Amino acid sequence: MQVKNWFDVDREGLKSLQDGKPKSWIARELIQNAWDENISFCKVEIHQKNSFCFLSVEDDNPDGFKDLTCAFTLFKNTDKRKNPNQRGRFNLGEKQAFSRCTRATIQTTKGTIVFDNIGRSTKRAVRDHGSKVEAQFKCSREECDKIIAEIKSYLPPSNFKFLINDEKISSQLPVDKFNTALVTELEENGIFKRTLRKTDVYLYKSTKPFIYEMGIPVQEIPESKYSIDVQQKIPLGVDRETVLPSFLRDLYAEVLNQTFNEVKEEESSQVWIRQAFTSKRIEKVAVKEIVESRYGDKVVIANPRDPIANDDAIANGYRVIRGAELSKEEWNTIKEVGDNCIKSSTKLFGKTPTNNYDIISEDKLTAGHKYFRKISQKIAKEFLNVTLSMSFIKSKENLPAASYGKWSQGNRCMTVNLSKLKNDFFKEKITTQMLDLIIHEICHEKGMHTEESYHRAITKLGAELTLRAIEDSKWFN
């Protein structure tokens, strides 16, 4: 026996592949088919009775179905593949929807087709114009209400009337719109391929944001306050519910380029914004503004090789961003923007001088400098058992007033930057300012600013010096 067709379709098998989808998807497939045509109105009737949902979608397309066999033929060639302003491409969705129905009917200008428990039959009855598709499927009252609520969230264009149970769903004005080049899917010379094409993108404020394909919801957007309506065919999987990750990144980047000034601090780490950061389309000004919104204007990148700079940044009220906090792609974007976005901790707080400093020779030190050195060495030796050396410098670098370093073989050094300390800082007797700086620096022997051991060393040394001053009033002389 020989048959013309290579393949048959098992309806139950097709139905089982659709069972995980929400039942609102049935209405979506039928409605978008109507919207893809030359219509002036689309009327939806939907109600629930006796555990079934009864759905009809009617339009006034003058031609009705161009080819009635498309109603039951999977993957048949369609002109929609060549038109970026029509949503369909696979000629599959309507059949997937019918597979979940107990009964379906298509009335059009070319005839009538009935799908029921017996099979498929063709009737001679025709319409003067337009099409009406009716579907019946098992559905609870709650499920039916959810379907109605979802299709009321559709964004119909202004060139036709959209009715749901005789209620008009009006077109909405977007809060913003822009034009950009996005990937779409088109058939060219018999080949279906992705093509970059200019299109309009509309933004709507929404409590439940979606990506829309010309008014039909495709995919929910996590956290965003905007729904995004792309005015051309979106690259989708066969199930029409999977958007290409690369498309999402570029779309989110283009939206963020338009809206970054409106992003609040609590919104700046939202998933869609982080995805936008991984696109090469993101503009530098958007990156800088979002980083500042997320972390504030006092932020540095941690340098794992410079823990002192990291620590000093924290001590000065900076947010220190470490590698694990952002993805590799996000870091690449921030690095491309450069220091105008986030500087490294070393850039702002690095204590390793370059050649751009002068060492103050011994003969140029004042009596106040020498006293400061002597009392620092005395405190370090007696209370921390540290032999301390001291260098005085003048630096044009952005170096701190003083820094403490651990050298090899147990040697320790305090570097004092006279460019940051006024001449009257140094006295020939102990002062609060001098003692504050000494304690702050030599206690780094026990740890960094953010370490508990450092703070314990400070409080302990402060207490010991207080007792010593009480017991021996001449100890600081």
C-alpha cells in the first residue's frame, strides 16, 4: 500500500505536548490569527458552563481563510513568514490549540470545517466575509475567569475594534516609544532566517509586565515596571513561549538606554537590568547611572592584591564591589566604561607610592617631626613589641596622611605624608591629633579596619596609654 503523505499526526500525542500550557494559550492562538489579518473588528465571546469553556473568535477579514486546508495542515507554507508585521510563522499554533479541544468549528468564506469526537468534516456553509472560530474545552469557572482577565490585558492597535463579551478593550497610549534595530525572523528566497530590522518599541507602565509581540503577550518580564511591545515578529521557539536570550539582552539594553534616568535605587538590581548589562548595546551613560543608582557615588572595585586599599575604602564609607557580586559579562561592560564608572580601590586608596614623591631628609625635619617619630617608636615598642622605623615624604599622589606597612624580617614602617598634614600638626609634646594618628596606624599590626582584631587593638592600646599617663605623667615627655 502506498500513500501520498509521508507523515501522519497523532492528535492525542500532539495534545499531550500541550497539556502543560495554561488554557489561556488556546484563546491567544485564535485571537492572534484574527489580528494578523486585514480586519476592522475582532469579537471574542467566552463563557463557562457544565465544566466546559465555550470560546468564539470572530473577525471581518474580507477574504476569510485564504486556504482552508491551513486549518488542519501542520507547517504548511504561509505568507506570514515573509511579513514581519504578522505574528505567525509555523502554521502550527491553531492545530495545537484544537488538539486540546473536545470540539472546534471554523466558519469562513471558503466553507466550514468541524472537528468533533467523530473526526474532521467539511460543510458547504460559507460566510459572506470574515471568519468565526469556535472552540470547546474542559475548563473550570476559575480557569475561565483567568482566561478573560488575561486577554483583557492584550494591547490592541487603534486600527480595529476589539471586543470581549461585548466589552470594548481600547488601545492604550504608551508612556514612551522609540525606534531601533532588532532581530526578526523572515523568509527570504525560500529560507527562513533571522534578520536585523528597524522597528518601533512601545513601553507601558504595568503591574504585571510582559513582552508583547504587536499587542499579544509572549513572555513575562521579572520585576520590571514596564511592559514592552515590539512592533514586529519576535524570534520565538516553536511553542511561541521561548524568546531568544540574545534578543532579550538587546531588547532590555535598548529599553534601559531610554529609561535609565527613571530607575530607582531599589530597582537597579532587577533581573532585566542585569541582563541589559550583558548586551553590547548598553550605552556608557546608562551603565554609569545604573551603577551609581545601585551602589551610590562612593563605590570602588576591590583589588584582591591590595587588601589595605580595600580596607581603607570601607573605612572611608565606600562600597567595595567584589568579583562574585557581578557576572563576567557585567564586569566586562563596566570595564569597557572604565574609571568613569567605577575606580579600583587601589586607584583611590592605594598606599604604595610611585616615583612621584619626595623623601624628606633628616636635616629638614623639624623638632615636631622628630618628637612625633620618637613617641611613635616608643609606643610601638613598649605596647606592641614592634621596632618601628618612620619615613617622611611629600607626595603629589592621592596618598593618605599616614600608612603602616609590614616589611620583611619583622621590620615595620610608618610613612608620614607631609602633603596631607599641616605644619602645626607636629608639636614637641603629645596632642590629641598626634596620638589619634599614631594609635590608628600602629594598630594595623593587628589587622585591617574591618577586622575585629584591629578594633580590639585600638581600644586596648587606648586604655593602656590612659593608665600609663595616669601612673607616669612624664612618660610622654
